[in-house]
Amino acid sequence: MKRYTLSFIVLVLAIGIPFLLINPSGKDAISGDERVTRVMLSDALTDAIRIAERNYYKPIEDPNDMFRGSIKGALASLNDPYTYYIKRRDHQRAVENLYNAEFGGLGIYIYRDHRGFIKISKPIPNTPAALANLQAGDYITKINGKRIHLSEKTGMTRDDVIDLLRGKAGTDVTITVQRKFLEPFDVTLTRAIVPIRSVKSTMLAGNIGYIQISGFIGSKEGTEVEFKNALAAHQTAGMKALILDLRDNQGGLLNAAYHIADAFIDEGLIVSTRSETNNQFNEEYRSTANILCPPDIPLVVLVNEYSASASEIVAGAIKDTRRGILVGKKTYGKGVVQKRYELPDGGSLSLTISTYYTPNGTSINEVGITPQVSIDLEEPDEIEQIMLRKVDTTDSVENFVTKWIDDAYQSPGEMPKDFSQLEPELPKLQQILTAEENVTVSTRWLKLRAERLFNLYVGIDQVVNLAYDRQLQEAIRIISAAEVGKYLTPSPEETEPPSTTQANVPLEDEVITEE
């Protein structure tokens, strides 16, 4: 069985211009007029760039960008959102995030606040950042003496910050930290190998196991190993049913997705791939019959409109084989496979090589998969969303929460761990927002934001928030009422025609955002 991904599979070196003289099928060299035409076009491109470099009315900062632009233009002519040129930095990041599932760095999640400053959302346990006692809410104001501020004026991006933080394991980096109520201070940390986690799990009431997969990563160790460990832990704890959450999972490695599906399906086809031009990309991935989750364990898979690519392989296989049911919203509909070819400049080419099909022979590309049980998430109404967006442009909620935590910590001398202690104070926060920001927000949605911040600052990793998750509530209800079986009868149509409201902006498979 060959190793492929939905956006990044095996890395293959593509050697420059001679490719222009090779038949697209890769079988025979072209000849005659077509050969002459390709040589002329290659010469024309070189001449055009040379002429522009010599005669353009403004200085050209990097003439090589014109060559890179020509690659992008050539691939854009295919009108395929998943075929594109990837510059060196993005390619290296994808290798770390997607294929290796680890990187050399400090082990922190960061985000850009509304003013363009970089803030730590949380350190990853047992990493240099955690051992150095970096905390959620710390600002990183400098890295190796370089001031950090993201704006059009500075031209600095989040990727630039990640480049400064990451590096070879064993090397040092000095960051300047601004912590509330303290003067800025420097911390020198030694980078280490940081594994990227893609699986979270918990046991819900009624011995219902819950496993969330955020992406399918790791060619050797990664999602597959994490998933098997989580599943084994649930089984040891007496799991009676399982909820597999693939919502917002935008894809990753095909092989990893195959192994997850194989854990549930005891026989037959799981997924197949087909190319119209190259038979080497025609593959069938079948069950090994080495199931890890027995068929007597009811299975519910949560999906939504951002479940795409590799996650749709798992969802499609489970639905078609009637191993479990899908709950949520229709999936995104990315049913094509990409192969990534390394290029001599250190970048790479993402090239669509095949379409994949679910066990029933269905292509879900630009169609998606319709769950057996369709249900929306609860969302604020339009006016409330406007108010919440305004709240998010201020520090009011964060300042209120952190001040309460600081006061509570100083009083008994230990960090509070229960948001219910803070919740009665939310009316005061509402008054502050009304008086200072002219914003009125309901207690329910204000609580959600305040609780997220509270959990970050006190170190609570909340896997689920059942009170705000109607899709998860429905999955639990179906399992508790023993109704999974009634939804397993084959439907007349396994997929729906493309919807006019279906999202058509291509999603990226590489969605890991460590550091």
C-alpha cells in the first residue's frame, strides 16, 4: 500500500526545466511542434523576466519573485484550488506540523491580540516554556532583542514570530516577557523537540467515551498512536459507547485517516483513489480486520461544514459500512488527493493526483457527506454577534477575569480552579461593558468567553463544554436512548446534490497551529 496524503504525501524531488520536455503522463518524451513550443515558451519566460529586471521603472527588490510568480501562474491555469506552489518556509512548516508531527521549539500556543501584540494562550506541559514557568496571558515583546509587533507598518506576521521561536533542538532563544503587574524580564530557553498533539479525550457520563481528532498527522507516530492510546484508556475504564468528534477537522494524511477508520471496520473497502491519467495513483485501502473498537460499541461521529478531506474519508467509511452514525452538519466536500513534490528552491508543489471514493463508490468532492442526524450548533443572534465582536476588540473581559483570579489567589493563597466561584460576579462585568464600551451582552454568551479565559489562566484544559454544544448533547441523547441502530438503515441517497450555500473557499489541510 502506498503512502499518500490529502495534501501532503511522499516528498519527491522534481528537477527543473527538463520537466518541460516530458509528457504529462511521465511515459515518453514529447517531440515535434510541441517540443519546439515548450522550448520557445521557456525562453520567452526567461527573456520577459530579464527585460523587466533591466527596464522596470522601479527597483525590483527580488527578481527571483518573478520566477516564483510564474510557477504560481502556471499552476493557477489548472483552476484547481488544491494545486499550488508552496514557498520554502511554508513547506518546511508543513513537514514539521503534518508529516513529522513535531518541531524544535519552546512549546507554547500564541495568538495575536487586537492591538497586534503576541500573547501566550498556554504553554504545553513538559516543554521548555512550561519548565520556565511561562504563563497564559504573558506578552512576548522581544525575541533575541527583536521587537515583536504585528502590523502593516512593521510588516511582521505571525509566521515571522514562529520562525523566531522555532529552531533546532538544543539551541537557545531569549524572549522578553511582559507579565501583568511586573516589569518586563528576559528568559533564555533551550529549544527542545515538541510533539504536536491532535487528539483529546475524556469520559462522559454514562461511560460514553469521547475522542476529538483535530487533524490527521504523523507518518510514523502521531494521530494514529494518540487515538489508539485514548481508545485503549476508555476501554480500560469501561467504555459503553463512543463519540468521535471530527468537527473542524480539515484533513491531513490519508494513511492516518485510513488507520483510524480501520479501527472500526472489520472487513471490506475503506477508501479508494482513482486518477484519469495515471494508474499508479489508483489504490484501494481495505480493512485489515484488526478492529480496535468492537462492533457492539455504539459509535456516533460528529461532523460539520468544516470537516474536510481526511476527516471525510473516516466519516464516509463509517457511514457507508453502517458501523456508526453521523450527527451534525453536512461536511465540506473535499474529495481529492494531493501529492507534494519537493522543488530545487526548497519549496514544493502541491498537485492533485486523484479523486477518492467512499466504500459505496461515491465521490463526495464539492458535495460533502450528509449526516443521518442534522442539527445546528447554538449561536448568538445577529445583534449579539455584533456586540460580541466589539467586546473582542477590547481587553475588558480579560482584565476582569485576570483581576478576579489575582484577588482570589492572594486571598486563600491558592489558585482557584472552579469557574462557578467567578460566575456570580459576571453582572459586574456586564455593567463595565455597558459603561465603558457601550456594549450590552447577555449573561449566557459573556459567560462562555469569561470561562474560556478563566480556564486558560488557571490551567484547565476543558475538552468539552456540554452546556453550549447541542450537537454533542444530541449524540449523547441518541446513545442514551439506544437509538443508534434505528439510524443505520441505508438511506435512499447517500449524498445530496451540491448546495448553493455550500462553502466554496478551499480549506488548507495543514491547520496545526502549535506555537
